[in-house]
Amino acid sequence: MSKSDKTSATTAIAAEARGPCEVAALPAAMSLRELRRVRGLSQRILADLMSVKQPVVAKQEHQADMHISTLRRHIEAMGGSLEIVARFPEGDVRISNFKISCDRVVEP
């Protein structure tokens, strides 16, 4: 199997896994590892989608602190989107500093 065929197959598998979930709703809180598993993705497939090696995904799943751009790539590779929301007694505020430009995150 050529590299192009392998990439196409991986993309097709991941797209199917990221499709509508059979579960009515996701829990309010999950680890990245749990979320990846619920989305039906292996670390290897997620790594291929992120253009990194599998050990990078394993490491990220155990990190307590990471760049917002890294977290965004991780979430988007699973078919989601990332929003940063600050919660105050008066209400929630969506933080808009983190804009996407040409599929890349620009952080201040």
C-alpha cells in the first residue's frame, strides 16, 4: 500500500469515526484520552490527522498544561472546535483573542 493510499484510508477511517456520535450527549468533562476514545480514534490515527507521531499524542493526553494552539489542533483533529470561556459570577464571557487565520492559530 502506497503512502498516499495509507493516508486516504486513515482519513476515511477518521472521518467515519468523527461522524455523528450515537451517544445523545457527551459528558460535561472528559480527559483528552477519554474524548479520543469516545470519538472512536486510536492514537495512531489521531497522530496521522495531526501530522505528528503517535508518542506525541500519548504525551499530550497526559499533559496538564499545553499551548492553546496545540489543544485546538488536537480537538479539531477529532472533529470538534475549541472555545475559551471565562466564567464570572455575573456571567460567562467567550474570549475572542485567539483567532484562526489560514487554518493556523495566532496567539498574542
